[in-house]
Amino acid sequence: SSAASDVYKRQGKAKITAFEFNVPVGGPVVPHTHSFPVLIMIQQGEIELTQGGKSYIYKAGDAFVEDVGVVHESKNIGDVPVKAIVVAMGVEGQKIMTPVK
């Protein structure tokens, strides 16, 4: 079975949460992890995601999934605020993100 289905079986009822997330010009998103899949759809702006020692650039119209259990961070590298739709495919009672120091 897949890792995602193992998480749901082990930890409870699946819960999907969707919301808009904004990052100001030059603003960072602190290093963090997810224990379940999180889909990001960029609506406006340009963001650089760094995870697993590699950097990726995403612009309006792009979508990506942040790796489960991998520390990652991002920064708005454009000249307008980033607006993104976030869809977290988690479980009831579990945090969407866990900051890492």
C-alpha cells in the first residue's frame, strides 16, 4: 500500500483543507515539513522553493506538491505578492505544517 494511505489508516479520518496563502514581496516561508501531501497552486507572483538541496521556481499557473517529511522553505522572488491556493490532504486533528528550526 502507498505511504499516504498508510498515514490515513494509522492516524484517523482523512480531511482535506483548502485556503489562500499570501507571501509579500521578498517574504520568506519558514523551513517546515508536512506529514501528508500538500498541493500548491500559484495564482499570482513567483516563488522559489528549496527542498532536498535543490531549488525550483514556480510562477502563476504552476502547481506542485511539497514532499512529505522533507524540510523545505520558499521565498517570494517576484515583484508582486504571491497568491496561492493550498490544498492539504491530511487527517483530522493533525497540523498542516510543522516549523523546523
